[in-house]
Amino acid sequence: MEEPKNGKILTRRDFLNGMAATAAAFTILPGGLYAGEKTIKRRKLKPSDKMNIACVGIGGMGAANLSGIEATENITALCDVDDAYAGPIFAKYPKAARHKDFRVMLEKEFKHIDGVIIATPDHLHAPVTMAAMQLGKHVYCQKPLTRLVSEARALTEAARKYKVVSQMGNQGHSREDLRLIAEWIWDGAIGPVHEVHAWTNRPVWPQAIPNRLPAMPVPGTLDWDLWLGPSPVRDFNQGYLPFVWRGWWDFGSGALGDMGCHFIDPIYHALKLRFPSSVEASIASLMDPANIWEKLDNRETFPSASIVTYDFAARENMPPVRLVWYDGGLMPPRPEEFDPGRRMPGNGAIYIGEKGKLLHDQDSESPRLIPETAMKAYTLPPKTLPRITTSHELNWVEACKTGGVASSNFDYAGPLAETTLAGNLAVRFPNQRLEYDGENMQVTNHAEANEYIKTHYRDGWSL
């Protein structure tokens, strides 16, 4: 929980002072307005306009997000802490302003930016997204939105306060299969649902590493201090990045955080879930047969595998439901309703209703009643939910231009992320039932767990 000091960090105060100097002493106001010697209003976009878009974190998913909008919008500014890793994307968009520090980018380019895509590692999602929203910029932030529950709540409230269009990068929320599942369940295809099992074949990165990695020389192309951002200072090692940061508590959210906002999303939507009343986990550490994981004072990474059980109270016209999550190669038993020869998908979910079962094969993006005879006998209900005919990114762009609401805006995505991340509290304290008050972001029976809900940023970083 220590927050190391580092004098090199551009602090929030420095950032805002720089903004004031650049923008004639403007003061940030809600709604993306600036007041001072001159008042600047956020550009009001029309459907025919091209959005000016900046992206922070362009070497991985940021590149994919940009490719989804480059044909119709302006790529105005790009930011990444690693010149080598991001080099091909910088080269792809030579007209875009190039930056290493997102705060400098926002300070220098804010007049020319309409929206910001945030595709950094998880630990930087909240600071970057908050800074962009405070400047009135529309935001598209990759899943799982944040690393901590409290960060997700802060971003949800900020999106309302600053009246920006928000979108979390869980692309499945714009897909057809999510809508079909909801329509079938609401139609009573399998009756009231009391139990759901969801699983992923992740992690596909190292986990169950008990100690920090030894120091290595920092590559000359990387600003390691900026990459660490609000996380505690540690020595550089190439085992932390890129991509593999997902398995480290200080930087990522494990398999549940990485894939839960994808695979729990259809369940959350169709069953009209909010926050769980309790959550419990069991874990495995395959690199440690004696399972001394629980004896370690310094838990650096997520375990090799986990099973997380959420319980949700009754809501609207739906009964209480139990959601069980599996990762690390674990999955529920093969349903007896499976047709001979049918295999369990590597990523999926099974909804268990009073009248039948529904399989969601996430690998093929296909929901089916099981057995197949049940699917063939079912009369499909009308398609009542609005369909999205563009990409998830363009759905956000369209909402920015029309003043609409993006499909996975923070009012929806924030509580989904909070619920997903609450499971990681249980992973930290396995084999204990955590009673959870989601509205107040509090574990009511385990004081220590509450410390992992809060933000503990190092000096110079805050929301």
C-alpha cells in the first residue's frame, strides 16, 4: 500500500497549470467548457463532420481501434510510452501529432481533439480517461474499464458530470448474439434462470509468479516511469510488458478482468444484473503444488486458475441467480443435454433455466438451446432490441456526432466492470465468502478486502 515518491512525475497540479498557461488561464468547468479571458465550448459535432480522435496506448488494442475508424475520421494525435513498440502505428499515421506523455498531449492538442481512445494497460485506464473527460473529451476506454472497483465508479460518475459520450471496449455488446440471448431469455425459452456458468481459456500469459522480477536495463525507447504511471515504483523487467502485464496485480486484472467484461456481459445484460450480494473464490497455483500461495505476504500475480462464485438477489421479475466463473483451463461439467460428439467451447457460458438450458459459444459467437432438438423446436421471438450495424468503435463515433448514447456507455459498463472486478477481491482472499454491498462499494464482513477496492496511487497521481 506504500505510495513511493518520484519527483519526475508531471503532477496533476503541473498539468492543470500547463493547461492554464497554454489556454490563457482557462478553468475547467463541467461539460467540457473553459472559462477565463476567453470561453471555448466543446465543438458541436454534426453527422457529416469528421471526428478528431486521439489515442493513448497505440501498440496493441489501440491499433485495432484506430483501424476501425481511420476510413471515416481524422486521427489527430497519438501517444505511447514506447517508441519502438508503437513505431509501426506512429508511421502509419504520419500526420498525427506524436507524444509520449498523455498529459502533454492533452495540454498541447486539446483544442484539436474531439474524442480520446484509451488502450493502455489497465492500471492507466482511469487516470487517462478521467483527464480526457475533465477536458470535455468523449472517451472510448478498453475493457475492463479500470483495474479497481472505485476507479470504475469514479469514471461512471465523471462521464455524467462532464456530459461526454463514453464507451467501454467490450465489442461483444454491439454484437447480435448478446441481443439474441436477451430476447430468448425474456421470451421464456428456458424459463426462469437460477444458475449460469461462464468460462475462458485465459490466461495465455504467465501467472502464479510469487516474486517481482530482477532488474534489467530499461530500453532507450521506453519511458519506464510513465509506463508505471500510478503504480508503485519497481525495477524494469521485460517480463512485465507488453501484453503480459495482465497477470500482475499492480498492472492488470487477470483472466477475470481481461475476459469477464466480454463473457459476463451477455449474462449481466440478459438477467438484468446489478451488483452481487456475495462473492467467493477458490484458486489454484499450478507452479506451486504445495499451494503456498496463501502463505505469501507479497502476492505479485494472479493464480494459475480460479473459480469465482457470485450470488445475486432477485430483481424485477427474475429470481435470485448464481453465476460461477472459471478460468485457467477449468470449466463446468459437460451438460448431459449435449448431443453426442459436441465439445465444450474454449470460451462460453451455459444458462440453466427451469425449462431448459442455453449454450453461448463465445468462440463462434453463437447461442443455442441444448440439445439441438430443443433449438429446432423453439419458435424464435421477434427481434425487439435495436441492432447495431456498424463496429463498436463507430457506434461510439455515431453517438458523439448525434448526441446519442453508445451501446456500452459507462452508465452500463461501469457497474458491469465493478461487478467483474469484485470477483478479484475474492481471488485475493480465497475460500472466504465476501458479503458485498455494491451500492456503497463495501465488503461488509472483511475489512482488509475493502483496502483493495480503493485507489492507492503513488505521489503525483490521482483522479
